[in-house]
Amino acid sequence: MTALIQLRGIHKHYGDYHALRGIDLEIRQGEFFSLLGPSGCGKTTLLRTIAGFEQPSSGSLMIDGKDMAAVPPNHRPTNMVFQSYAIFPHLTVAQNVGFGLRRDPMPKDQRAKAVVEALDMVGLGGYGNRAAHALSGGQRQRVALARALILKPKVLLLDEPLSALDKKLRENMQVELIRLQRNVGITFILVTHDQEEALVMSDRIAVMFEGEIGQMADPETLYRRPNSRRVAEFIGKMNLLPGSVGMEGNRIVVDVAGLGRGAVEADQAPGGVAPGQTTVGIRPETLSILFAGETTDRRVAEGVVDEVVYYGDMTYYDVRIPGVDRPLTISMKNLIGRPVLDVGTATKVAWDERSLVVLSR
Amino acid sequence: MKWSALRVYAVIYLAFLYAPIILLPLFAFNDASIIAFPLAGFSTRWFEQLWTTQALHQALRNSLFIATLTAIFATLLGTCAARAGTMPNFPGKRGLLGFVMLPLVLPEIVIAVALLVVVRQVLDLSLSNWTVIAAHTVIAVPFSIAILNGAFQNLDPSFEEAAMDLGETRWGAFRLVTLPLVVPGIISSLLICFIISLDDFVVAQFLTGSNPTMPVYIYGLTRFVDALPLIMALGTVLVTISVTLLVIAEYFRRRGVARAGLKDTGGFL
């Protein structure tokens, strides 16, 4: 199956500034794809390039098999939900949603019906006659969605659509967007700086740094097997320990400061193995604290609790282990009967070789 | 109420500003041809005389014609400049816009003399209403830009992009989204430019042809002592019109701000 969107060697220069440095990307029909990265990484520029608001300095962009180089935004099979939503304040909700149908020769009543359907789809049934400037943030976002989706684009582009909403509403909208995307079957491309949002919503994620794609994978791979330190640090919380890596026969062996030696599988070094000094990553939830009376057949290291952060459902411990200059962060579920330890408590930390990630880059 | 020094200052300040204007209607309705107290009694004869002075009507027609066209030209040019000012990347934008705004701080007499030289010596045209319109447009454009800049800068740059994204051409996006949102600013600009032109004496004095504008005509009248009450009556009418137009202009400006869902950050009133 060929990709719906194909980007080949996209570069973008603004004067001396190199905003996009050779982006190669294929996005499939019906996919929920996210561009994730810190601000200034070029993700919005890339999205605007797909929409047609920016012209790449070099490289090619194909949508549905057609070269988009000479196609202006108003003739592209893409529609966009802007970060500010760009709801036209002088029009009603219905006029906003029906804006894109102006040039469609369909009869009036059919157009009105399409607007009603689009509003129903985003849960704003009956809001048609409201003035657009009187809407709340969440409602604006829904209007922007309806306005874009009513044109049945091949691709819906979303530029940080949830960043202006408060936390609760944002989480609700995440779930709604996923459901909406499944229902309409349109390819969504989401730009976000929120790694959690990207993990929750996407089929695949491209993590961007400084105009380049650092890693492109499904959320689980990205979280469990980041291919570099910067991806590991950007997505979720990751303990980074100094260590060394080498080959013994065809086994990969790592020596992690404070934890000890162990063998890892090839998939635990997704960025490749460069023998010698390296960084080893381990997620807080793959470590556990052995509470009084607990035993384990996992590997164990001894340490002292340095910091306790209580979240209600979870407690995050920073545990200092001799031989490691930075304390290890460990997250523990607050199960019934499990105490919250005090700072200074001597404790044992259990870990597995399987949860190590070798981060040579 | 406490009469602090600041309060006294404020009252004197306001009196200084507005007392002369209050004198206008006072003597305009006074039944005497000498401007002096005590007042002689109520009369509308000066207004009646206004009504029958043909030269005055001609001057008024001239002024209205000039002011209307000045308002239209200046606002048209101002709209173009303000729109250009919102474009994120066009080279030398700040310098160019600054240059366009310069007539705002140039002494009018300099502009008037320079234009007179250009019109008479360089282009060898005769003076007419059109030379006044050209000069007034030069003076009014910076005001128009200042007003419209606010209107344009308040707009989300995504509005036009969103319209284009939804299938409109660049012009369509401007016409359907930007223009309706800046209409209050345009009306406000039209009114302010109209008043600036109507009110101008210096430039008109230099560039007017055989038909004087209203201010030039009034200045001519001041040489005749017995015409003073007539000027008072005329002044009363003009002040009323000016204040009304300003209030309307401000109303539209505020409505524009409210329409775009923004906080009010300035204005004239």
C-alpha cells in the first residue's frame, strides 16, 4: 500500500536559519500521526508546509499521489485546525462551519443539512445560531473541527489544538478526538509539544529535534525503546545512568554504574551498540522498592530514600545508590497496606536486565 | 468634596480648554453685532444670515467636496499600508511604514509650501480643489494608517490563512474575513480624515484656487468686525458637527474592538 502523504528530503531555510533539515516521512491513509517535539523544533513549520502555507526550500511533497509543489492551500486536500482556532468572530457558528462550502454548488438546504450534521458530530447540535465570539475555548475548538471536517479532507492538520484548554477538558477532548478520527476515517496529523498527548492519541509519532526527525515509531516502541538520549528524556521520565557496553560473542553486555553487569537483547539497543562508555536508561516504573518483608528473584541494589513525592495514586521516590551520582527515580503504586517511606530510609531496589535501554547516542 | 491642588488644576485646565468654545454659542445667539458682555438678548438672526450668505454656501460645498474625497483617498491608501504592515515578512517594513507616517510630525506649513512649489513650478498646474485634495490626502494618510493599524494588528493572522485553507483565494479571504472585521476601523478612518480635511487652514490657504474652503473663507471674514457674530454662529455649527462625527467615529472603533472580542487599548475619546 502506498502512503497517502510522502515527504522527501524537505528542507526549509529562513535566511540563515535552517528550520527543516531533510525530512523524509510517509503517512498512511487513516493514520493518526503526531509530530512531537520541543518548541522551535520545526514541527509547526512542517505542518504548515503540508497545508501549503510554507514553501519548502527543497524536497518534494506528495499527497494522494499528486505533487503539491504548485498547489496553493485553497486547492489542497487538507484542512487545518489552527492553534488559535481562527474562528471568524463576525459570523455565527453555522456560518463558520459552512464557510468552506461557499464555493460548493450544492443547493442551500443540503448545505444547511451538512452544517447541522457537522455540528452534531462534534457535539454542538443546536449551537448554529450562536455568535462565534461568545463561545468558550472548548466550543471554539469543536467549531474549528466541524469547519474543517465538513469539507471531508483527505488529511486533517491539527496545530496544538488542545494547548489552550485546561487539563480536564484537554483529557476529555483527547478521547473525543480519537473517537472522531476512528469514525470519520480521515488521516489526522497532530502537532504537539505534549508527549503524553502524543502517546495517548497517536498511531505513530515522529519526534523532532532542531529540524530533524529523531525517531519515528508507534507510542509503545517510542516509550520502551527510545533510540537516543534526547528522545528518552523528552518522552516520559527516564533514569539515565553512566555505564559501558561491549560484545561478548554475540551477546551484548552492559555494566551499569551502581546496578552491575548484565546481558541485554539486541532490541534493547535500538540506537545501535557503540562499544565503550555509554548511557543506560531505565524507566521509573520498571524499578521497584522492596518494602519490609518482601522478597524477589529480580536483581537488587541497596540505597537510601533521598526524596519523596506523593501523587495520591503513585509515590515517586528518589533513591540514592552508592556509586551513582544522580539518585534513581522510582515510581510505586500506592497499594493498600503499602507505606509511604520517609526520607532517609534505607531500602532495596529491584530491577531487571530486560528493562535497560542502551542509549549510545 | 476636598479641593486639592490637583482638582483645582484639573478644573482650570478644562476651563482653559473649553471656555472659548462655550463662548461661541453664547455670542452666536446674542442680539448684537459687538462681541462683548453684557449680552443683549436672544436672537437667531446670525444663523439666518448664515442661511442667506451665498459665498459661505459655496465655501461649504467646496470644503465638503474636498473633505469627502480626501477621506476616501486617504482611507484607501491607509488600508493598503495597514494591511501591508501586518505581513510578517516583507523587507524594510518598519522603515517604509515609518516613512509613510512622517507627515504626521512635519509642520503643515512645510508640506504646504513644498506642495505649492511642486504644483506651480514643477508640474505647472493651476490651483484648484484637486490640489487641495491631493495635499489633504498627504496629511490625512498617516492618521488613517494609525487608526487602521490598530484594526489590522488586532486581527489573528490565522484568520486569512483559515479562510484560504477552507478554499478561498487570497482576495476572497481578505474580502470575506479581514474586510468585515476592519470595517469599523475604516468608518472611523473615513470620519477622522474628513474632519482633518474640513478643519485644515494652512494647507488650504496655500493651495486653494479661486474658490476658498470654509476655514479660508472664515479667515477672510475676520477682517470685517461686524462679521464676527456670523463667525460665532458658523463656529457653533462646525463644533456641533465635529463633535458628532468624532463620537460616531469612536463608536465604530469601539464596536470593532468588541466585535473582534478584544480588550480596548486606546482610541481618541
